[in-house]
Amino acid sequence: MHIFADQESIELSVSQYCKLHGISDKAFYNAKSRYKWATEEPSLVAVEGNDDIGSSNTGCIRFKLNSMRFEFNVSVPDKDIQRIIKICLSL
């Protein structure tokens, strides 16, 4: 069992739990945030792709998401594109 489930199961506040185990509240919340991010399930998003064969913009990725158009150079890291998509979904 991880510490977050342990904290919830014994029904102590985060402050009480952290004091009991000798950790700071900030360390607990930082760890919880990292854990949540690492275990978050990916979700599927409807994306409208555009394949412009013969276009002068070769080497680009283009798509439309929530009525917003995006164009990225293929060298842009996938993680950066994923972050942008995540932000757009929250708008």
C-alpha cells in the first residue's frame, strides 16, 4: 500500500499523518502530485489530421483540436505536443 492510501485509510489529516511519520506536508503533496502524474491513464482525444502530400510544408504535423489549428515541426518532442493537447482539453 502506498502512503497516500495509508493516510486516507487511517483517517488522519495530511498534517497529522506527516507529523506521525516525520515528513513535511510539502514533501507529501509533492510526492502525491508526482505519483498522480506518473499513474495517470492516457485518454483518447478526437483529432482531425491533415495529410498535405505535395505541400511545401513537408516535415510538419498539422491537426485541429477543439476548433484550434496546430502545426508542429516533426522535430518537436512528443511530450511537448502532449502537454499542449492536455492544456487545450482543459480550456
